[in-house]
Amino acid sequence: MIVTSPVRKATEADLPELMELCRALHAENAMFAMNDAKVADMLKRAFDGRGAVIGALGEAGSIQGAIHLIITSFWYSDEFCLEELYSFVLPQYRKSENAKELINFAKRCSTELGIPLVIGVVSNIRTRAKVGLYSRQLSEPVGAYFAYNMPRRDNVKKTA
């Protein structure tokens, strides 16, 4: 049986829409100021064959969400892993299976590449629900993130 997914590999034509999605993600979860040029360069890594892929949910012009994955390694190892930079579904599309579809895309990429997938939840909005979703789709968490002396969200500004 062939399983099809609503998640497709994003292309450079999706760049403007993905930038808007990243702005929405930043508005919801920002810890630091957003640098548009840096974000655009990270997105372009997926289009230029620089060790990244973006799974886009929905057709070009109507992307509902995306997951951005990079091939990297931990600071202490030469072994590669697939690291999720973000997985984000626009608010109006959240009462769906979209988040699960993005996770499934990441799992398929991990399987096809033959390297482990590393995903984390860095959010102050519905954190427990997100951790629960990831636990059900992947496994129990292997750690936790903490932040100290972070700027207040209302002080986070956008940079060029």
C-alpha cells in the first residue's frame, strides 16, 4: 500500500510564504529578536542542498504549517542527527492532524537518512499539550529546556 502525505518538500517558490509563517511563529514563541536575513538564509539552506529540508503542509500559496529540519551533530560527536528547528501550524489550522503530519514527515526523513531525529518543545503556550503530543508520536522526553534571564516577550523586537 502506498501512503501519501499532505506534507510536501518545500521549494524556493515557497520562500515568501515561509517567511510569513516564520514571522507568525516568532510572534507566538519568540525568545530573541528575529533577524529576517538570518531566517531567510536558514530557509534557503533547504533549497540549496545545504543539509536541510522543509516539509510544507498545503499547496503553494496556502501553506498551513511547516517543519524545518537540519542535518547536524552534537558538540561532542561526529555522528549526525536530524534536528528540528521548528514545527509550526498556523492557529486557524490547529484543530486537525496537521501537527502529527509534520512529525510523521520528520520521522520519514530520519528513517530515509538513517540518522536519529531530535525534536524539542520550546514554548510557553500549551507546553504540556505539545509535550504530550510529541511523547505519543515519538517517545518519552529525554530532557528539558530551561531559560534564565530571558528578555520579556513584549521587549522582543524584530531586527533587519
